[in-house]
Amino acid sequence: MKNHRRSFLKGTAALGTMSLVGFPHIWSKNYSLARAADGEIKVGVLFSLTGTTAIIEESLNKATILAIEEINAAGGINGMQIVPVIEDPASDPATFAEKARKLVLSDKCVSVFGSYTSASRKAVLPVFEKQNNLYWYPTLYEGRECSKNVIYTGAVPNQQQDDFVPWLVEKFGKRWYLIGSNYIYPKEENNYCKKLLAELGAEVVAEEYVPLGHSEFSSVINKLKSEKPNVIFSTVVGDSVVALHRQYHAAGLDPQTMPMASLTTSENEVAAMGGAAAAGHFTSAPYFMVWDSPENHKFVDAYKKRWGADKVTHFVSEPSYFQVYLFKQAVAKLAESDIDPNTIREAVKGEGLVAPQGKIKVEPENLHTWLWPKIGQCKADGQFEILKQSADWLEPSPYKAYPNQLCTATGLQES
Amino acid sequence: MKVPGKTTSQIAIYAAVCIAILLVPLVLDDAFLLNKYARYLVFGMLAVSLSLSWGYAGILNLGQAMTFGLGSYCMAMALKLKTIPVHTGSDGLPDFMVWNNVTELPWFWIPFHSLAFGVAAGILVPVALAALLGWFVFKGRVTGVYAAIITLAAMVVVQLLIIDQQRFTGGFNGITDLAQFEVAGFAFDAYGSSSYYLVAGCLAVTLFLALFITKSKTGLILQAIRDQEDRVRFFGYDVALYKIFVFSVSAGIAGLAGMLYTIVMEFASPTFLGVPLSLSVVIWVAVGGRQSLLGAMLGALVVTGVQGALSESETFLETWTLVMGLLFVLVVLFLPKGLAGAFEKIAARFERTPPGAVAESTAPRSEPIKSGREIEGVS
């Protein structure tokens, strides 16, 4: 009994001292300057776990967590553990901005991995630019952004279209029907697509935008039947992708003569619409789950083992995964006392690694990523068959449709 | 004799709360928390605006976020034109217009070059729209749930317009990359105490303005309209006019709150006019107590504060929405008059305990209310 009490007292005293040592930030006022302390590096993980985009963003959250766990299990970064601070921004831009502030100002994270939609990126951007922190954005997007506070690891229009559009014109023909959701991403993709089509002498028979979340495509199907385009170029997103494919399938249209070519249909959307509706259509992306490489087999196996055998990986979850490794490589080059968003940004410039999709690297000028575009055709089992990979990795040019503008390390240059 | 006494103590309580809110930056020097609390105070102001129309005039406005969002966009438009367009560099056009191949600033954007115009528009546009909507609704003697549905529908229409007209509004992404709000060379930093004081000051002014309205003769007539609209009409009052008035004032306060929201959040988004936010306001007011301006405000602070804390704690990361839902159900079931009602009950119990003169003086006050209720129940 007595012994117990004594050991209890000892234990409490030890715990007390430990907490004093373990949480020096309570005592030291300069804690805010030491971003990496006590062998820990704090990073934010900002993907919606509730709300309208939760399904896709949860898969990005999972890929990010997987990479962090793998790195920590392998000894961390120079012996320091990565500590993720996970927040749920609930698919709401205002909540995104609030949580980003918390991660940057209150948790003092050195970097934040996050977000899927352009709207949420735009909402957090002022936080990262004014506080000079670093945001790692894994999603393909419309380009035309030049921020020194964002590392973009998803594809920009030139990386998805440069191979895809000429290939489709040669294989199917020159009459194109452009359809997209009504917001900035499809409009920018189509701006670039029209430029490529003009160079190839192809013709745009219609350019149409439907409201976000639109699910009634019968008038579109009718127009397709009367116009008979060679290619339907689709930048419809979210639930609308599922509705469009299903109604196309139900109307009995034939992917062999009038295929849909999409930049946004991944394994994730195909799983939602069912393989039958997706079969025969094309997607261009730097990554497909079936890609045959040792790195990808390792990624897919680890992902399924950690999160469930029925889970799919796709072209946004793959960058979510490899960008954490890019972060690791950048931080590993720094001394512990030097770790802050500025030094990480400088260290990640030109940094490369072999990702599941192939060897990638961060372009020092615009902080976008060199990627390996691929063309996939969907099969009835919900997976893609990869028909073509670009001969070489492709440079990211976020302003390719606008030759007088160039994103450089010092900001946007106009000529 | 009683009513002025009650009013004095009410003013004292309101003043005490306002002073407490204004003192926060003195003890708190944390950019993140100041910014967060300023955001909550904006929600408090929004709740006050709804309490004024719902709690005091019986107009359940499910579209309160419409006027809030319009205020927010007016401020964002003015601040957008103040930025150096770092992302485009083209002739002072906002970046999203360049993306949408707009070559010239649209006519309705031009006056927003003046910040003063933006601020005035942020209040007057919501007021004008509310007055117009109120004219149709209340002159047409639409009441109750039908009026609520119309307000909700109007908000959805405005939101859809903003999302659809992305060439002029930034569409789904909203208006981002804004300049700081600056008055006479003084910049309000979204993360500093200056913005907090701005929000807290505006909140104090609105609270007292709203309190003044409810205490005025107009306020009494509005409460009479809430309780028995026909009877007021038979007395010869123009019920619709009073309703339009309070509906517009409420819209003006919401517009002001929206402008402050843009300053604190540094962007405007169509989600600010969304159904989720609009219904949240109703919940805040219901939790706080709709027949108390202060209660409604505190309701907003408590609900958004708990929501923020829950969703940030690791334990509730997966379940916080569920916990929030449960809390609302409990409040509605057990505190039908909200937190303010609960406080009043506790205060009444304390008043009743001392025996003698005090107890006697409270007794007659409760009686007429009781009989009033009985009449209401009969009719």
C-alpha cells in the first residue's frame, strides 16, 4: 500500500517534470519561432470529412495520412516525426478559411496539405499568402495561378490535353462538342482545348455549360443525336458526371463512334456510375490505378491494406500521397532550427522522386509539377486500360493558353 | 413604474456585455483567436438582425443570409477594385473577369471604385431589396410559413444568379484576393485588434439600435402584430408598413454584418447566401431565445463557438455534426424559449425567494400575462 503510494507520488512527479520538459512552449516565449520542436514537425491536413465533397476528399485525406504514417514508421525525417493536425472544413469555403487560419496561426504548422475544389483553394489562398505559409494542393485544376505559397502537384490544362486532343482528333475526327459544368475550371480547360483544336483545324460544333450538380441531360442527349459530333469533350464534374454517363448509356449512344473524352472522370466517379455506363469512354490523367510500376503496386497495396480492400486510388489521391514524400525530401535537406515554410519552399524547388505514376519533379519557376500524362479507356469492370503514355514527362505551364504571360519564381511576368 | 425599471436594468446588462466584448483584445493577444472571435461576433450581429424580425415581429425569415451575402459582395467588390491585380496585371480588371474573357469593367462595378459607395451599397442594397420583397409579401398579406418560404426562395434565386453570372460575380469561387479595408489611411488588419474593435463596435451600435426600436412605440406595435395581427389592423394601423419597416431594418443590419464578414474573412463566396448558413441563423436565434436580442446574439456565439471547438477536438472529429444535432434537439425540447428563457427563469426564481414585499410586487405582474395567454389560446 505504502509502496504504491510512493510510486504513485514518484510517478506524478515524473509526469510533472516530463510535461514541463515536453511542453516547453508554455514557458518559452520564442516557441512560435521554433516551428519544429521536440523532434516533431507539425503539418496541417485539410480535407472535408463531411458535406458535399466529403466522399472524394476523404480519399485524399486517407492518402495523405497513409504517406505520413509510412514516413513516421520508417523513422520520420532526420529522426523527427511528422505530426498531422487533421481538420474538417465541412465542404464550406468559409470553414476552409477558418480552419486554415487555425492550422497556420494557432497550430503553427510548417505546411498544410489540402483541398479539392478551386473554390476552397481560393478561400484559403489569402491566409497562406498573408501569413507566408505553404499550401500543398494535389488536385488537377485550371491553371492561371502563380503563387509562391502553393505547391501544385496536380495537372494543369497543358498536361492533360497536349497529347489527348491530337490523339482524339486523329482517331475519331474533327467535329467536337464541348460540355462542362458552369464554373471557372471547365471554361479554362475549354479555352485551351479550343486553341489546340484551332491549330489542328478541327471544329467546335457546340460549347455548353450546365449548372453545378445538374442531373438532367436529355436536351444535351438530343443535341448529341442531331449534331453527331466525333468527340464529346467533357469537363462536367461531381454528381453530374454520373448523370451524364448514365443518360448517355440509357439513350443507346455508342462510345465507339461518339466517345466522351473527359478530364475529370476517375476511378472514383466510375465506381459511382457503374462500369457499364462508363465503358468505352476516355480519360486523360497522369495516373490510373492499373498503372504497372513497382511504386504503384506498393502504393495500391498499402492503401488497400490500410483503408480496406474495396477502396480505389485515383489521379487526385496519388498526388496527395507523393506530395507528402516531396515534403519529406525538402525538409530532410534542412537543419532542424531552419525548418519554416520559406526554407521548405526553397528546398522543394527542383526536388524529384519516383511517384506511382513515374518520375516527377517540382518546377522551380512556377512550383507546379512535371508529370506523365496518360490516356485511359474505361472498361466494364470499372478500371481503365492505359492506351498511351506520353513519351517524356511533361512540363507544367499554367499560362500556356496565354503566351504573353509567364509564371516565374519572382511572380507573374507579362510581355 | 415597472417597465422603465426593467428597461434600465436591460440597458445595463446590454452595456455590460458590450463592454466585456470590447475588452477582449486587452487580455488576448493572439491573431488567430481575435480573427475567430471577430467572425463569431459577426454571426452574433446576424442573429440580432433575425431576432428583430422573427422574435419581435413574427416574420420568420429563412432567407436572412440573402441580405448578409449581398452586403458581403458589395464590400468585396469595393475591396477587389483596390487590389493591385497581381494574378493578371491587366488594366485594373478583376482577375476572374479576365478569365471569363470580359474586356471592360461592367457598369454596375464602376461606382465601387469608391469605398464609401461600397459601404453605403452594402447597407442600402439589402434594405432596398428587402423593402421591395416586403412590399409584395406583406401588402399581399402573406403570413406565416408562406412568407418564410418566399424569403427562402428569394435567397436561392439571388444565389443562383450570382453563381450563374460568373463573368461579373466570380461565380462559384466568389470574389477573392481582396485589398485590406482602409479608412483615411488606417488599414484594418483581419488578424489584428483593429478589425476586432470594428466588428465589436458595430455590434454594440446595432444591439442598442435594435433595443431602441423594440422599446419604441413602433416596437410595441410590432410585438402586437406578432401576437395578434388582425387586432392591430382593426385598430387602424397599417400592419404591412410596420412589417416592411422592421424587415428592411433587419436586412440593413444583416448587410452590415455581411460587409464585416468580408473584412474578417478576406473573401466573398456564394455560400454566404446559402441555405445552410441561413438555416444556421435560425438555429442560433432559436437556441439563444428569439424574443431577446441579447439572447439571440449569445446564442450565435455559443453555437458557433461550440461547433468550432467540437470540430477542432480530435475526439469529436468524426462525430461533431451528430453532437451538434443532439444539442439542438435537447434545447428545442427542454428550453423552448432558448438560453434567454432559461436565464429569465433562473432570475425569476432568485427574485421570488426573498419573502414579503418583493414577492408581492412580482405577483401581479405575472397575472396579466397569464390571462393574456389564455385569451390567446381561446381565440
